[in-house]
Amino acid sequence: MGKALVALSVILSFVFLHGLYGVREGTVAAALCVGMVSKLISPRLKKASGRLLKI
């Protein structure tokens, strides 16, 4: 999802601003890192929430 949003922001930047503005290496790095971190954390959160929600 993060990569798609970065791609969308690049496209919109070219359409409306006629150049690449506001999307730099930090944006791309953040999109990649958020995806990797969420893949690592998601299974652990599902397991923990399953234990917490069982009554």
C-alpha cells in the first residue's frame, strides 16, 4: 500500500505541478520501511490480540 501511495503522489505531482515536488528519497524509504515493519509486527499483534480478547 505504501508503494502505491508513493506512486500516486509522484503521478499527481507531475499532473498538477508539472514536476516532481515533495517526493524525495525520504518518502520512498518511509514507504518501504513501513511495509517491512508492519509485516514483522502484524503476526505478533494478531497473536496478542487473540489472547487479550478471549474472555
